[in-house]
Amino acid sequence: MIRFMLLVLILGSTLFAKTIHVAYDASSMNSFSKKDMMIATEIWVKELIKDTGYDLEFTYYDDMSKMAEDLDAGKVDLMTGFGLSFIKYFDLSKLDNAFGVGTKDGLKEVFIVVASKEKGISSIADLKGKSVGVNIDDEVAKLYIQTKVYELTNTQDIKIVEFKSRQRALLKLFFSKVDAVVTTNKSFELLKELNPQVSKKLQIIDTTNIQATSFGFFRKGFDEVAKQEISDMAMKLGNDLYGKQLLMIYKTEAIVDTKVEYLDPIKDIYERSLKIKGLK
């Protein structure tokens, strides 16, 4: 999500002199110093928008319900956050398609469940009574695996083990410290490239259609000209050397469309989890 924030700063440096209010989910800074990130943002803003007359205003939210309130009040034009937060707190009819980070080949980064071949785990149902590793920030991954295990086994007998990253969770699985992990297709492919032994020891037992990236949306009703110009510029960011260097620095292959409908799988698993809890 930090990559998304800096992308918006880059785009803002070349647009017309109009204030665009960008809302940023500060919870994505769990692994970083919030103060340092805000200072870095200010430095980037001053450097990128000097001599342009362009005004870009960032607001950081620790409470996503407050961002939703500001959206309702028309105080937010472009926002970024985790999918589950949009489902929990936002009226989706007030969101419009925007853009976010992605891959050149268009392959979406989605959650998958990976297990050890040695332990005879071949399905979600086999995870009853087992330990499952997840990245501490992947709330929807935890929700998914807990809901699926309950639906298939009628029990919540599963131990969630949190790790600081998806790669660390996969490594713990490789060394048999947990029985399975909820990670992403991108993370798993990267580990297989680094260590060919991974394919011999680990296997995918479930693939979801839940995107694992953050989401960027415009406010419904935001100026159409500005929205189109920002989106067009975002899509072309990697077409020149400067843009490619920026994408490389922030470990992003490409800028891709973000559609509100991409939230549907997250909404589905969230509503199923509420039914299990008897809240819906």
C-alpha cells in the first residue's frame, strides 16, 4: 500500500493545479515507522510537485470507519485500503473503479492454501486440528481459512499461527513448523524459484479468487476529467525509463485497474463468516 501512496504522489506532480484529497489506510504501516513514512511522504511531495502549482492532500486513517465517514461527506477523492476494510465500513455504491499495483502479465495475486505433502494433507477438511500459518496483516486470509474449515468440518478446531510476512510463513511450513499456510500464488512461485526443493515438499491444496493486494478507488461522482487523466497516467507509468525505475524501486511490475467488483469474493467470505457467528 505504501507503493500505492507514492504512485499517487508521482502522478500528482504532473497534473493540473487542483487539490485532490487522498485517503490512506495507516494500518498498512504496521511494519514501518508511521512518523518516518509521513516525513518521507512530505519530502516526496515537495520534490515532485515543486513549480507545478499542484496541490495534493494526504490524510492518514488509523480508523477506516472514519475514512468511510469522510467519503460520505465528500472529503475524500481517492482512497486506498485493504479489501476487508472496504467491506466492513464502506457503502460500496459510493466507490468507483481506480487503479493499483499488479503484474505485467495481468495475473492477479490471490490467496492460496499450501500444505506439506509429508503430512498427508490434501484438502481444507484435512486441516481440522492442524496449525495454519498466516501473515499477521492478512486478516481476510485468517477469515477465509477459519470459515472454510468450519463449513467443511463443522468445527473451529484449527490453530492460527501468525508470522511477520508471507515468505516467513512459507519457510516455517517448509521446515515443518506448521502444517499449512495461507499465502499467495506470487509468494509461493517466488519461493519455488529460489528453492527447487519446495515443489517436492509442498503442494497447493486450495486456490481462492480473493485478491491479496490493497485496493484503490475513486469517490463516485469525482470529477470525470480528473479521474480519466489520473487513470491514463497511471497506466502509462512504466512506458518510459523513469517510470520503470520507479516501479522497480517499489517492487511493482505494473499499474493495473482496480474494479469495485473485485471486492465481491471478500464480501462473500465475510458474510459467510457472519452467518457462522450467528450475526447475519
